[in-house]
Amino acid sequence: MKSQLNTNLLGIGEALEEPVEITGGLLHKMYRVCTAEGVFAVKVLNSEIMKRPGVLENTIRSEKIAAFFSKKIPAVTALEVNGEKVCTIDGKFYMVFPWVEGNSVFPPEIQERHCAKIGEILGIMHKLAENAWQIKDTEEMMPMYKWERYLPEISVQDETWAREFCKIVPKLILWNKSACEAGNVLRKCRVISHRDLDPKNVMWDGMNPYLIDWEAAGPVNPYQEFLEVALYWADDGRGSLNRECFDALLEAYTCCKDLKKADWDIISAGGCSGMLGWLAYNIKRALGIEVADDAEILLGKQEVEKAIRELNEYQEKIRLIQKWME
């Protein structure tokens, strides 16, 4: 591992022990590194993804966003290596972060107090970003994925992920169409935010949260992000939602920003756009398109099953949230 991860070139000194890989990343790899200068988290970015047009620029932009919010909320931002937030060595891409002690909290261990903290932080971000950033209308529209294109190749595979995908294709087409129509409305009202406040991207030191993994940061409809965050943090761990956790998050959020203008039918239709995109990416992954690594293909198959399950659960949860919001 030392030969692959040259910590001296990363500007953090010689590693005192073998770097330890941290589990949890689905696209990139993260390592805990101890040197004489301290303890660091080194992210090794997926080279294939980083070479795609615009990805490096977006990663650099996301760190600028994290630095902006770090003045008001507990955001963990990348350290500069030779004046850059993203370091390139021998064609590979790295980011170095200060090590944060703590753990992520997942359903059903998430409690009301966690949700109140997250609701407050989300509200602060949305309020801060209202007039602080000039949002250029260059973001791609929600695409209509060609779900049927993959059916001939997938239908002959006798695996669970393949059978589940073939069954859900008609629904995917309907959900995708609704998400595209909703996206045209939602993009008219946007702020800059984290955009991926999944519980895995928040580290807790006691009751002190630290927001990590800002690579998705950018423009988002605030109501849509509120809905996504509520689905993450009010999850009861059994496929439904915890009303007390939802109310705690809602109350804390609305202390900073109100939801009076929210159209929940449109927001709900657009709320599955991220899941649809993640499923489309992992279908390609599972079929070995754009990847050749067996581990990546296996991970893609696992994520396809997970994404399909989450899309089905989403429809039930949305009906519940709409009832509560009334």
C-alpha cells in the first residue's frame, strides 16, 4: 500500500504505519493515514470518473462551496496540496482531509436529537445560500433514461438484480417522465447546498455533527433537498418513516426557512431523480459498461437491487409525508 500511496508527495509527511482503508465509499476509496504531522483522511478518487468532462472542475467547485459554508456550519474541507484541493500524481487524483473522530449514525439508531441538528444545519445552509451565489443555468436537465435498451441483455441473466429490473421497467419509465416534468419547475428555484446529506456523510462526535463528502455540492431546489434529507433521517429502518424524527427535523428546519411555497406533488415527482440516476449508473456498472473490474461489476449488481428497493419504498414514504405535511 505504501508504494501506491506516497504520503510525502501529498504534503503530509512519511506514513508511520500502513494506511488503513475505510469502508463505506461507493465510488472512491478512503484511507486513514498517520504521519508525524498528524492523522489524515486521504481520498483516492476513481480515475475513470475523474477523467469525464467537467468532473474535476465540479470537484474543485464543491470544495469552494464547502469552504463557504464552513464559516457557519461544521463542514470538513480538503487541505491544499501545493495550492490545490485536488492533487494529481501519476495520473491519479487525491484529496487530503483532516481526520475527524466520530461515527456515522444509521437507522434505526437515528434519534430525534440527530434530526433536529440536521434540520437546523440544512435550514442554515439554505438561508445562507439564498443570495450568496450566482447560479448559472448550465446544469443538465433531468434525462429520460433509455431503460428498455438494457432489457435484451439483462433478461437472459438468471440473477435477482436482473429479474427485479425487468419487472420494474414500466414503472421506471413513468417515474422518469414525471421527474423530468417536475425538474423543469423545480430548477426555477434553486440554492447552493450539500446535496448528499445521507447519514453516511455526517460524522458524529457525541452530539457534534461534521459534514463530509461535499463532492455533490451545487445548485438544488431547497424543498426537494428538504424532502430527500427527511427521507434519509426519518427512516425507521424498517422501510417506513418515524413521525417523531420527521417532526424534529421539520421544526428545526422551519426555524431558519419556511416551506409555505412548497408544491409537494411536484416535489415528490422530482424527488426520485437522484435514485433514478444512481440506478441508471449501476445498470451500466453491473453490465460491465465503462468498467472492467469484477469488483465494480459485483458492486453494481448489489446497488441495482438496493436502488430498486429504495424506489419502491419511496412511493410509500412520499404518500406518508404528504399526509403529515397536510
